[in-house]
Amino acid sequence: MRRAVTKVPALVLLAALFASCALKTVKTETFGDPASRRAVLLAYDYSDFKADVAGRVMKDLTGDGYRVRVTDVSHLSGESAEPYGAVVLMAPLVVWQLDKNVRDFIEKSPDKARIILVTTAGGPDWKADIKGVDAVTEASVLSDAEALAHTVTGKVRALFEP
């Protein structure tokens, strides 16, 4: 009887460990003025760095009357770039390759000039091999999140200028 009691807490701890290690996904939500003609799609895979950047970009844009739809890059197959004046895709490099969901979304988008691709890599030397998009590469350093958010926000605003 005593053995069974000691195994239960171990199983509970193991289950809790697996749950805490599960990948977080970005919840799909729309923020800002629902009637705004300045619509932005912002997709990223969750990391503390990308969540910080995305939160800053969203706050700045919605504060200026933009409508921002936020989603996880794994949900991009259900999205289209067409309703948006700007699309921001923040994706990691996996074995120095761009996320397949991101690559497929870009390839099916007719106006790549409205896409801002932010890749997170070990350093800024890697460049996306996708033609026609505005690509930025940044290391995932939390202290750099504000500067990257400012850069991304500026690029988005520029796409809406006449």
C-alpha cells in the first residue's frame, strides 16, 4: 500500500512537467477599431521575445486606430493576406530553414510587398531567401524587443502612407 502512495505523486509530477513543457500557441484575436480600414495581420509562434515584440506593435498600432488580428503561425493556412494592408510574420528559423506555414503563406500571397517578415535567429546575418518581402532578422534578445517593435511598427505605418 505504501508503494502505491509514493507512485501517485511521482505520476502527478511527471504529468505536470509535461504540461509545463507544452508549446504555447498564440490565441487568435482581433484588437483595435473593428471598422478601421487600416487592418494588419500579425502572426507569430510563441516565445517570450516574440510575444513582447508583438504586444508592443499591437499596442502602438491599436492606439493609432489600426485594427490588428493576432494569430499563431500554425493557423496561417486559414488566413489570407488580401484583407490586410500589412502582414507581419514573426517566425523562428528551424535548422536554418523558415517555418513551413510562413513560407506557404508568403508563396500564396499575391502582393508580397505588404509582407514584413521578421525572423529570429542567432544573429542578424541570416537573410530570408524569399523575394519580394521586407525581411528583418533579429536575435531573440529581450532587451532588443522595444527597438525591433519600433522598426516593425514604422514599416507597417509606411505601408499605409499614400
